[in-house]
Amino acid sequence: MIDITDLRSTIVPKSDQLNAEQLLGGPMTITVTEVRTGSGEDQPVSIHYENDNGRPFKPCKTMRKVLILAWGHDARKWAGQSMVLFNDASVKFGGMDVGGIRISHLTGIPRDIHVSLTATKGKKAPHAIKRLDTGPELSEVLRAIASATNKATMDSAKALASQLVIRADIEQAMDAYRARVVALRATKPAATDTAAMIAAIEKCTDIVTLQMHSDEAENLPAGEGRDAVMAALLKRDGELAA
């Protein structure tokens, strides 16, 4: 089933690799799981990443230079590192602007990288790679969620989870948060302060935290309080999406 909140899967071209067209909707953050070499002269390196569905990132020579400069020549050590990929519309092929995948951010570097790399035949252009801050470690977030026993500690765990930036980490943290909410409700049912929930929703500044509020709202009993919370969620979702 297609996820209506992310339609990028509907424009994926039939190919054996990540395609620049997939990034038309915006940048993508990936975490490396394995690097393999192939026999192709133009694309000798395949970078596999979490949830790549068999469509690895095959960096061009210019981006391979950037990765070797940043992470070293031993690609076995790249696993676990993350990068942000985007569609650079200025990339040319045969004299035409066709677009291509470029790297904008990397983990594992102490500071931003500024290098001069080949842009077109015989010409070089400056290229900047920014340091990617991935927020807290996923393990730290999961520990905070698992050890939460009341609203204060759940709110603290929620705040920590909202700092995650890698999609797979966010999804895992949200799953753990939902499971913890269910577990706490089963062992210690209590009346929910809907006014406090609405106030927290109105102050929410990111989609991850708003989704967690939505998960909590699903467990509210039917009535005016639940309706008011759901209305606040819809309103804040529209404001954040604007």
C-alpha cells in the first residue's frame, strides 16, 4: 500500500540503482550498510543503504573522490556513516542539463569540506560538503523510551526522539514510543488531561513529535475531549506543512 504522506515511491523509475529523478521531491538521507564493487567502468562502486530495496547509490567519479577524501579509501569502514543526497539540476550530459545525484552533507567529518572538483570537461568548480549532525544515538533514544514510566519521562523521551534526522531511526523510535504508550496504559490507566495535550500540540514544532501526539490521541475515549484534540492535531499539521 502506498504511503500517502510520501509519494516519492510513485515516481521511482525502473532501474537497478538510485536515480536522480527520485530526488526531485527533495533531498534524501541514507545510512550506508555495505559497499560493493562491480565491473562497470563508469559505475564501479555500489553503495547499499538501509531500505534501498536493491537500488544502491552508484556515485559518479566526482562524488567518489569526495567520499574517499571524507571517509578514507577503505570502503569497509564506511558502513554506519550517513549522507544527504540531492538532485543537482545543473549536471550536464552531452551539453544538456540532465541533473545528477550529488552529496551535500556527510557524517564522520570534523568540519565542513571545501574542495575544487571537475564540473565539466576541462573546468573545475568549488564544492562544499557540510557536516551532518544526526542528533542523538538511536540506542540512547530507545533506552529513554524503554525506561519511561510517567508523562514527564515520556515527554523527555519524545523530545529526544524529535532530534533524530535519519528516517529509519525516526521510524524505529516511533514504533518503540507507540509500544511504550500501550504498555504504560495497560499497567497504569489514568485520565488524560486533554487541555494539556492540546496545549502541547499547539506548541509542537516538528512532525515527529506531532505524530507521537497523534498516536496518544488514538487511545483517547470517544467524546468532546478527543474531538478537540483531533481538531488541534489537524490544525497544527496544516500549520507545520505550510
